[in-house]
Amino acid sequence: MNLRGLTTVLLKEAKENFRDRRAVFNSLLLGPILFPLMFIGIVWFTSSAEQERYEATLEIPVIGAENAPSLIRFLEQQGVSIEPPPEDPNALVLSQEKLVVVRIPDNFAENWERGEPAPVEVIADPSRQESQVTIRRVKALLAGYGQQIGMLRLQLRGIAPQLTSAILIRDVDLSTPKSRAILAMIFLPYVLMITAFTGGMHLAMDTTAGEKERRSLEPLLINPVARWQIMTGKLLTTMFFAMASLALTLVSFKLVLPLMPVGAFGIDLTITTAGLLKILLVIAPVAILAASLLTVLASFAKTYREAQSYSSLVVMIPLIPSMIFMINPVRPETWMMSIPLFSQNMLIGEIVRGESVPLSWYGLSFSSTLVIGLVLAVMAATLYNRPRLIFSNS
């Protein structure tokens, strides 16, 4: 079989797109530069903000401080700044002027003297994410004070405080710095899926709908070359750019992840070269599937803008399995490896954790996704045998 025409089209499309600065930027530079920087920026900002909230001095307005002077002294010894009581604590919290207000009811001293649990109210709005750290810190201090007083009461009565704990719980943490990395890189599979789709998106649209709109497709089809070879050459170029974008994105992550400030949390974000190659192998068929799907959809579009509208909806497809995995994590099983996109999410997570993955899982995930990608590629390669589709813009 003479494939000279296919090779000629492939080289032609690759050369033209390498000359197009916009195409090179969108396909090869946008993902590798934007996604790692955005990822690091989010994690850096989040970790810095959390650390700042934990280290900041607690400034807590207290209502009824005179009802529990010993509690107030304890809080001050722990570095808490006690502020005067507000007139309307609920409005103060809802307006976010203060994240937490503590109220000590008048019956606190009465319950305290009887040895009963003395009530303390923590007024807060847990629905606001920025309040969570402050709420936890205040509740931990109050619980610590209550536990300390409870132990002293038992000792005064000649009872060993240890008797109140029938079970001693000891945590045996089997996680490693490498396995905890997935906690900070939960978005990595989704980012790579998006890269697989966006890396070849511009080419898929430009080499099909774009050429129809510019009326440069008809002269190309006049050449004595099988139309399926022309379409396959365009499709292979799209796949090449998608794979190149994926590879560059992975290399960028490998270089920048060690710079992230997560060492204090006991997390190791380094990715070995072997791990990098495994992730690339896992995600490679997704690039083929994405290029084929985008090419098929763009072939039906009459204009470049119409192809963009189709592609913007297709990019939402990788979001579905990623969101399912983040909201409802499940234990990987063999049958799950036959589900395209979902299996890649799970395998990338296992690789990042440093787990041992069965070879059969790689094979099943790769083959199932590749089969669907090749079916779509055959559809794309045969579409241009339909004159109505080719001249739909006429």
C-alpha cells in the first residue's frame, strides 16, 4: 500500500502549524506553562493561608467573661486575646467582622459548682471556609480546658483519671510521604485529561472546519491521493501535537512540583522518571481518543467558530470522571479499568501514590481506550468520502 500521500499530508500539516505561532502556543505551550503555574499558585496560596490562620493570634470577643474567670485566664495563657462583648454577636459573625464569638451563660458558675458540664456557646458560621480554622482552634482550646479540669476533679476524689479511658487508641499510620502526595495532587488527573483534549483542539478545528471555511480543502482533495489518507494525515498531526503537549506538561510538573511548600505536611511530590513514563503511557490513548473525537465533530462544522462551539462542550467530558473520583473516591478494581477516562484517573492516582499496579490494569485501560479512539479515527478518516460533508459550506 502506497502511503506517500498520507506522509505528505502529515508533514504538510505539521510544517504549517509549526509556522503558526498561535497554533504552537495553544497546542504546545499553553498547557505546559499555564496548568503547572496555576496548580502551584493554588496550592501555595492555600497552604500559606492555612498556615497563617493557624499561627495568627486569636482575637475572640467573649460575652459573660465574668462568669468563668478561670476559663478566661486559661485562654489568655494560651495566647488568646480576649475582646469586649459585642452588642449583637450574631450580626458581628454574619458580617464576618469576627469569625467566632464565645458566650458564657449565667448558669455556667452554677453548673460548675455542682460538678455538672458547664455550657459554653461558640457562635460562628461554619458555612464560610475561612472560618473553619478559627472554629477548630477555639473548640480545641475549650475542649482542652474541660479535659484538664475533669482530670483534676477525679484526682481530688482519689480516682485515677486513666479509669475514664477504657480504650487507648493508638494510630498506626501506614501512609508515606509519597502516598500522601495524592492529597495535594487530586486535580492532576483532570489537568492531564484537559491537556489531552486541548493540545490538539486547535489543529483538529483548523485542519477541517478551518480549511473548509478558507476553501483550501477542495484543491487538496483534487490531488490523486485517497481521501482517507488525507484525513488520516491530518488526524495523525493532531495526535502528535496532543501527545507533545501532554509530554511537555508532565515534564513541567516534574520540574515544579518539588518547589511546592508541602514539606511541613509530610508530603513528597517528586515524580520519578519511571513514574512520568507510566503516566504518559496511561494517558496516551486518551490523546488519540480526544484527537479523533474532535476531528469528527469539527468535520461536521461549516465554520471555525462553529467547530469551537462543539469543542468547548467536548472539553467538559474529562470533567465527569474526575469529579466523580474527587467526590466519591472508590477502591480501584479490575473491571473499572475498562472504562475510558475513569480508569486513567484511577491509575494516575495509584502511580502518584507510588503503589504497585498490576500490568493487566495497564493493558486493559490502554486497550479499551485505544479501541474507542481507533473507531473514532476510522470514522474521521472515512468522513471525507462524503461529498455533502466536504462541500457543506458551499
